[in-house]
Amino acid sequence: MASALEVLRTVFGYNAFRGDQAAIVDHVADGGDALVLMPTGGGKSLCYQIPALLRPGIGIVVSPLIALMQDQVDALLQAGVRAAYLNSSLAFDEAVDIERRAARGELDLLYVAPERLLTDRFLNLLDRLDERGQLALFAIDEAHCVSQWGHDFRPEYIQLSALHERYPRVPRIALTATADAATREEIQTRLGLTDARLFVSSFDRPNIRYEIVDRDNPRKQLLAFLSRHRGEAGIVYCLSRKKVEETAAWLETQGIPALPYHAGLDAEVRRTHQQRFLREEGLVMAATVAFGMGIDKPDVRFVAHLDLPKSLEAYYQETGRAGRDGEPAEAWMTYGLNDVVVHRSRIDESNAPDLQKRIERQKLDALLGYCEAPRCRRTVLLSYFGESSEPCGNCDVCLNPPEVFDGTIAAQKALSAILRTGQRFGAGHLVDLLRGRSTDKIRQFGHESLPTFGVGGEMDDQGWRAVFRQLIAHGIIEPDSSQYGALTLNAAARPVLKGETVVSLRRQRPTAGKKSRFAGYASSQAIELDTADQQLFEKLRTWRQEMAKTQAVPAYVILHDRTLRELAQRRPRHREGLVDITGLGEAKIERYGEALVELLNA
């Protein structure tokens, strides 16, 4: 039997495993069950693909998304692996042919949708394979779909525990990039994996730079950010469907090719837009959270949020779609007080049980704490998932540390303004009161006669909004959804007003000159090209695009950018030299070696 390392080298073109990959592959290849928590881009697929190739029979992979299955199978076929998928996109005759190939032992891996797997017809096929000892393993990808509280919940996933009951000798591996302990426990319980070996990788994505900016003029801010990513693929997340469509249309007017994606679009439109994003270079997808799970595009160079996500888990998952290829990428977000009001209202007005509402509020509070923290973004993010780390040097806080000051007097002014106006008004009116503006609303309620009128002249509007945001993050005040987001005092406000508690606040320093992009990212990770190498890299990309169009597959399925960069830098002159290039296994060398050597020698 071939060794795992030999399969990694000859089939997939890599010389060494990363992180826990080797231990996971060995454990599953030996017949053990596993639950794998590994960040997006960490190489989860190899953790079941290689054991499936090492064990006798066929590996069955449960995957929730048609597009993801197609891309995975396309990539495996390119690597010379006998792979296929079964889902609703196939005609009946095509599906029957794949079932027959599986029954004859002509497939190494078969991807299947959960609802298809649980049909009597498919279970009968599995029964026949099991009787002959021809079931290598079951891989349950995107295992967080079993969580009833997640937005990716799939009811069919709960029934997948039947696999162990029906085929107890067949090893199972469940994989997810979702990190929180509650979801982990739910996966173990619902899938019957309580005795499975747990593999938790580091959730650090060192190639992603994190940045959060106070919302001022969000479109102008977004445009300035996108100017760093001209011609690159990325995702812009918005909270509402309307905002998605407006953002995509506006980006087009700015000369940035963009498409909308949300659950309200026709299924065929969604499919077309997703296919275009995967297969074309430099497209930007404006989307709700309906877009993203299972997006296997490795060269997404940025993820931008125009609205606050609902939790740190969601933020981690969504930003993790950038930089799957290990090359530098950015996660950027604009954030304002209204985000907090909207999310609190959604939680309070939902039909969820009180316990679930309390959990959702705690998750939102953790996200606010992350946004307002005066220390390294990565340290705060990883600590939420139980992982300690040193300051990264590659986030906005590390590159431009905010000033932390004694904000007790500012807090007292803000709290007094809330209290004296009857806890009935939002931040906009309170800022006008503190700044001493005699607006129609101020005059209507007689607030120009209050002692707090005009006492906040030392700060501008942005400064006072930042104070209110931080007081919410500290749990001192909160928006009341029943009063359209009016700010109200919590119990923690009393000792602040009495001067018994010191309140530390953060103030963003002006950016002194342009900071180095990806300053803290290890240069050894990214391959730097000189001018001549860059020109060759672009020629290789053009060749790859032609190959992809000919075969109707995404360009990255042919070869990743990292492979092309290595080819451009090292320039092997003979086919033998291709063996040492990352991402070139035997099948790809056989298929593309001659063309690559010819192009490199030219």
C-alpha cells in the first residue's frame, strides 16, 4: 500500500504535510473516526482524500453545495483521481452511470448531497459496497451544517448519524472551519462522534490582514480600500438584499466588475453569478451571507464588510474566504453605531427561545468587544476561540495603535445626556445635544435648557459616536429595540456617574504616512517576483486561462497562482525539473508538462 507521503507527492504535488494533516490522515487511514476543526485554506480536503486513496474501496464525501462538489471533482480529475459527484444537477441517465461505476469499483471518491445519500436507492448501493468491504470512509464536509442555530443549517445533516449505525466498521471524518465550542459539541452529539478523535488546528490565518474603520462615508471608504485591489477577486458582504444590489450596481459605475448574490435572486441567476465568480479573473461579489460556504476559490484577495456580521464566528468564517492559497489577503470592515442597533433589534424581535436570544446577545457583545479592543485584532480573535497569540504586527491596531485615555468624564457626559433626556433618544440626537446644536428636535423637546446642552465641544461627531459605541461594548449602555434604538442605561452606569469607576476609552490616532501593506506577514510565505518573472507569471496566467476555458473549469483547478509563481521564478527547462514544483503531481505533469516547458523555454 502506498504511503500517505507518496500519495501527497505523486498525486497532489506537495512535498510535506502541514500542521495536523499527517496525524489526521494516519488516524483515518487506520480506520479511526475523527472530528477536524481546521481553518479555511488549511487543507481539510486532503485529510479525507488521501485516506480514501490509501484504503480499499470508495470514499463517500457528503457535501452540501453543488458548486463545491463540481470544483472538487474537477480538481481531483486534473490530479488523476477517479472522482465523480451525484446531485440534482445531473440527468437521470448520468446519475445511473455514476452509480454503476461506483458499484464496479471504478471510483476512488464520490461526492454526494446529503438528501441524495439518505435515499433508499443510494443506501442500497452502499449496502452492496459494504458487503464487499468496498466502503473506504465517509467524509462529512461543512459539518457545522448540523447546528440548528447556525445560518448554514441543513436538516438532512442531522440524519447522517444513521451512517454509523448502518455501517459501524466504516471510519467517519467530519470537517468544519467553525471554531466555537458550542457548535463543536453539537456536531459531536448529533453525528454520534462523541468517541471520535478531535483534531483542533490553530485558527490563525497569518496571511490575512485585519482592519476595521469607523463608518464615515462608507462608499468612499470602500472605494479607497478597493483601490489597493484593482483587478483582484474579492467579496463585499452587506446585511440586506437591497444593499447588495445597490452596491453591485454602484461598483460597476466605478469601473469595478461586480455581481450581486443573495437568496432572493432566481436560482439560475445565483448559479450563473457564482460560476462567473469562480471562473473569471478579478470579479467582485457583493453578497449577503447566503454566499460563501464552500467557495473553494483560492485567490480571493479581500473580504470587505459594509455591515457588522452577527458574531465573531460569522466574521471569522466570512473573512476566512480570503487568501485560501496562503498568499497575502485583507479583511476590511466599516462599522458604526447603527449596526449595533440593527442587530440588537433583530435578536429581540426574533421568535427564538429566550436562551438562544441570550446566547446571540453574548455573541454580539463579543464582536463589539473585538471591534473596540485597543489591542491586536488577531490576539483578540484567537483568544475568543481559546487560542493565545502574540501581537501580529499585521492588523490596523498593530500598525497604527490607538490612544487609550481616561474617558471617565466623557462617559459621564454621555450618560448624563441619556439620563436627562429620559432614555428615549438615539445617538444622533444625543450628539447634537452634547455639541450644543439647536436643531428642530432639540427645540421641540426643550433640550437646549438641559445642563448637558453644549458640554461636549471638545469632541467632534465621530468622537462622540465612538464614545457611545464603546459604552455599549463595555456593557454600560444598550440600545432599546422597542424604542427604535434609543440608548438606555445599564446597572453599570451608576458607579460611572458617581465617579466610582474609571472608564478607559480608545481614540484612533491619525495615520502618519502610508503603512506597509502586510507588514507582519512572513516574506518566506509569499513568492516575490522581479519584473521579468512577473511578466512570465502573467504569460502563465494567460495560458492557464486558455486551458480552463477549453475544459470549462475554473482556472485555479488547472494550477494555483502559487504554482505559477514558482514556475516563473525557478524556470525549469526540462520536464524532470517540474517534479519539484509545488502543486504539480504526476497526472498534471503528464497533461501539461510539455506545454509548460515549451512556454518557459520560450
